[in-house]
Amino acid sequence: MLPGPTNVPNRVTSAMLTPMINHRSEDFRTLYKDIIAKTQKVFQTNNDIVVLTTSGTGAVEASVVNLIKKGDLVVVPVNGEFGTRLADLVDSIGGKAIRVKAAFGQNPPIEKIIEAFETNRGIKALYAVYNETSTGTTLRYMEKLGKICDDNDAFFVADAVSILGGDELPVDDWNVDICVTASQKALAGPPGLAPISISNEAKRYMQDNPPSTQYLNLKRYFKYYEESYETPFTPAISLFYAFREALEIILEEGMKNRIDRHRKCANAIYAGLGELGLKPFADEAARSNVVIAIKYLNELEDKKFRQILSSQFRVLLAGGFGELKGKVFRIGCMGEVTSYHVMRTLSAISSTMEILNVKPQGNGLSVAHKILTTS
């Protein structure tokens, strides 16, 4: 129950056993074209897709180094570790990040983002971490951010590494110029691949203004795909087979059904933990459906709590990091998570509290079961 890597279905794992092929062969071209088409459906976009053999962080960096130049003004909402990293990355390559800050667990008021555009002329782009994994918060005004960028002739970039495939993100409808995600989160694939969608406007800019880098130079990826349906460098072929299978599973379930499942499981976890006496870290309006951050009771010590869950109940949860280390634990509610995972996790947490002489306030399982079994 980690916020990535998540559980990988057997179908996906088995796909990695496919015999190796030449990445300059017709077999690979067929595979890659199929992946691109399926990824477009999951992203809900007609934009170009590039699949990088990197982690999500590599794809985020690619989005920055291909778009942002020295002196460019970039608005970045910051309310956690990954928003902080993104703003620092913009600054490190010579851009100027305009940080719109909020306390961890809260989202910056959209009025403050609008104000940033009104008080700074010539903003190049808005980079938004859609789901802040470190704090369990989700920006619930992404569609409005797309409209703001459209009105101000700015690029809209969504870091959707930990949320795409688990919550709403219709890329074209929300005017997202660049959308970045990773295979090992809500898409339920193994780690190592990071797909990016790029709008026509962003693509033209990247082709006219290529970066001084090689592996993450997206112009090269556009060229190789358009000329031969290949990648410029050797891709992780076994992971490509696995990723195609993960995408197929998503499309079989249907995006609406998948998002509804994630939302129902999250609601059950929040309600169940609340009944046990455990409170979410994030404000209610900002709570994530894919990464659930919970504040520790004073009587619960992070390392001991998660060690018992792991060793005695075989349930893996993540701790906090950065400013939140030892203050919260985090539950990944993404990918293949179902009612079984929810109930088993709540049962393990309740039992662990009892072992540590912390009496649960109520019956979290009963509350969660009611939510999960209500259509």
C-alpha cells in the first residue's frame, strides 16, 4: 500500500517475459505505435506522446529543460516536497520560479495564482504538481489553471506522476500543454518508464529551441518517431511490453470506472481511519484520492508502527519525509487497489494500534465496508 511502486498485476509481470527484440525492428515499431495509441486514450489527448526510459523525476526534468530558458518566468504552486523540488529545478537551469506557497496540507488559493499572473508580465508557463505525494493533497482546480494559462498565453504543465490513471485528468479538455506521469504509480506498471504528452504549441517551441542536453532532448524523440516509429536511444524493451499490458488493463476497466474505484476506496479509507481515531493531514477540500496522509497520534511511533504492520501483517505503508518525517504515514490508494486491500489495511492498522496499547475509538472496518458495498 505504498504511493509507488504499486502492486503490479500478474498479466503485466508476465508480459516482461516476452523474448527480447531489436529496438530497430518492425516488431518494436508495432509495439511502440500500440503503446502511443493506448497512452493517448488514457491521457485523453490527441497530442504527441513520448515514452522515456526514466523515473517520473526524469520526465519532469525533461519537461523543464525542453521548455524553460534562462530568465523565463514560471509560476509554481508550492505546498509540499515535490512542488518545492520543481520550483528549485526551474531556478537551477536559469528560469525564475514564482512560488505561490501554501502550508503543507493545504492548496494555494487560486486567487493567489491569478494574482501572480496579474503582477508579473510575460509569464512563460505554469507548472503544477497535480498530486503532492508528500502531503496527500490534490489541486482541485486544474481545469481552471488551464483556462488561466490560455487567457495569458502561457504554457500549462501538469506533473501528474502520482495521479494520472487514478483521478480525472482529461488533458485536451483541461488545456494541458505538457502532462508528465510515470509507470509505477496509478498506472500499475513496474518502475522505469515515464510517458509525456506534448501539445502542438509546446512541440513547435521545443523544435525551434532545442535544449543543450542529449538524452532528454524531446526534439530527437519527435524526429525518430515521425521518421521510423522508434526511440533515439535504446529503450527498456521488457518494460515496454509490461506497460502496454498495464494500459490494456486500464482501457478494459474504462477510465470512468477506474476513477470511481479509486474515489470509493479512498473514501472508505478516510472514513475507516477516522472511526479509529486517526485524522488526515490534508484539509478536506485538498485531500487526495490516491495518496492518503494520516497524522500520527502521540502514542504511535512511526518506525515501530510501520514495522509491526510490515512484519506481522505484511502491509507496507510509507512514512513521511522532509518536514513530515515521523509526523505522518502515507497509504497508496492507487493502481490495482480494491476493497480487499482497503479492508486488509484497515484491519492491520486497527490490530497494530491494539498491539501498541492504543485503543481504536470505533469500528473502522464496519464503516469502510458500508461505503465499499454501496453502489
